[in-house]
Amino acid sequence: MLSRAEIEGGELVPHGSNYTFVVQLRSGETGFLGIYKPAGGERPLWDFPYGTLHRRERCSFLVSEALGWHLVPPTVIRDGPHGEGSMHLFVAHDQKANYFSLLEEGRPELFLLAVFDLIVNNTDRKGGHCLKGDDGRVWGIDHGLTFHAEPKLRTVIWDFAGRELPGKLIDDLKSLDRLLDGGASPLAREVGSLIDSEEFDMFRRRVRAFLDQPRLPLPEEYRNYPWPPV
């Protein structure tokens, strides 16, 4: 539905680094909201190729689904009023909640997000990128700055540093590793088409390195924290 729905209107979200629109979508009798991020509205960055952030949003969703963790809202790449971009399902959520309040609630999904961010090399996990959905679930959003070939993890989620992964999560990572091995699976083919070959190779290496030592790392002072944190 995200891929085919008609875009009936939308509004620009203020104060964002890149152009982001909340859009009204309709598929038959069903109306819903989406978040549209056109490639042409991306702010040029020195370390990420221009016009690629929307592809990384899609890759993050694919990896979340392949792991079976379902942390990222459904995300597609499609044309819109301002050209090709990513479109993800709008998650109705508690606007007062963020990572820090969810941590106080003891939400187990935050540990999954910490592991996920390490795998996809998330460079920008702020507190406000963790949503408490009206559906009762915790969601992670804003994954445009991911999958860089160099280690660039920057996140507010360090409360689980040093913790070892339980067997179930290791099994999930092993399943992901098998899907990536050889590049023949639908997941490997699509992710490999959306990021460059070096980024894809380093993504596979991160998964295998984590399997070799399934423990969350400790932060390096100043380097591994985003600013602002929320």
C-alpha cells in the first residue's frame, strides 16, 4: 500500500536537517499517513554520498525484518511530489516519550535497538528517534545515516554497554548472516543494490564480527555520542 497509494497532500515537518513531509495517502477506501523523505531534499554531507540517505532508510527496514525484530516502520522507495525518496508508515505515538523515558519503563526493545544500531552502523541514534507507539510497541526511526563503511556508531543507547547477547538473538544474527552469505538471497540482492559494494562488504563483516564476540561494546569518550542527544 505504501508503494501504490495515491499521495493526496502533505506538510513539511519543520526544524529537520533534511526535507521531511508528513503526507496523506489513500489506497482504495483506506486513508493513512506516511513520512516522505525525497532524495533531493537531503542536506549534503561530507561523509555520506548525496542522494543516498533514503536508500539507507529502506535497507534498515529490510534488516530489521530479516532479523524478525520489527523495530523499523514499513519503508519503501517510491516517487513522490519531489521525486524519488523513502516513504515509511507514520507511527502514531506518545510525543512526550523518548529513549530516556522508555528506559525508565524498562522496555526490552531498547536492547534490540542497541544491537541493531551496531549492525547497521547507525551514526545518529538520538533519544527522540525512539518512539512509543499507540500500538504499545517501541519503534526506531530516522535511519538515513547508516551502513557507512567506516565505524561511525553514534548513539544515546549506552546503558547496555558490555552486555552479552542471549542465545535467541545470536540465532537471529546467524540467520541474517546466512541470508547475506553469497549475495543470492532477495535480502542480499536488494541491500546490495542500494548501498555500494564496500558498504555491503563491511555490513557483512560487522555481522560476523558480532557473532565472533557477541557483546555490546563500550563507548569511546566524546566520539560515540550524537549531539544534540534528543
